[in-house]
Amino acid sequence: MILNAETELRLAGEADTARLGAALASALRAGEAICLYGPLGAGKSTLARALIRARTGPDEDVPSPTFTLVQFYEGDGLAIAHFDLYRLASPDEAYEIGLEEALDDGAVLIEWPERLGDALPPHRLEVRITPEPAADDSVRRVRLIPHGAWEGRRVEFGS
């Protein structure tokens, strides 16, 4: 798929979420961000974990950065910083913990990017995950919204 405008996907389960994470990992470049939006339990950390493991290896330990605020990874020629901004009170705090430096050194994944307000990175892909009411509670709707260098980017995510 080409990310020329907002794209909507339906993910049937955790395996689809992991495939999307791997597809985004292949498209991610230095200086760019992937911003993960969604309520608690939507699958943000699952997608982030799959993306990081696609770049570093399947056995990479990928804990949630909820309490540490940021975790750093090096893999496949790209440094990745995984931020969880849930506990931040202001956008300035994200930059105090190294968001700008992480973008200078590689790429970033940001959970709870709404905490940044208008201070979002210009070259970002917004990934908006919404759980769908379903019998098995695993179906998700995902909207991909490209900004900056992500506009027109090809992402290999087939069925």
C-alpha cells in the first residue's frame, strides 16, 4: 500500500498486529516517528514490540517503557527509541528525556503521543488503533495517517 492519505485497515488478531509492526519496521527511517494512539489495551505495545523485534531479532526483550519512559534498541542499522508518554504532564518533559536527540540518532516509537500537543515530530506516521466490539475481543481498526516524509511511502502489508 502507498500512504498518500489516511488508510484504514482491519486487524483480525494479534498476529495481524505483529505483521503490521513488521511492515512498518521495514519502512521506518532515521529521523522519523511512529505515533501510536489508542486506549489502554488497544494493542499499541504489541505493535511496538513486533516492530522492534523485526529490526533487532525475534528474541529481543522488549519491556513496556511505562515506568522507565524510554527504552533504546539498536538493530539492522537503525537506532530505535521507544517512548511511553502516558505519565508526562507537559510536552517539554518529552524533550527533557531525549526525544529530539533520539530523532537525531535514529527513529522513535511514541505511545501516548497526544501528550506532545502541537509538538509532534514533523516526519511521522500516526497509527490510530481502535478495538472493535467482537466476540473474541481481538479485532482492531487501524487508521494510518502519514505526515512529512511518510507521505507517499510504500508499506508492504498484504493479506
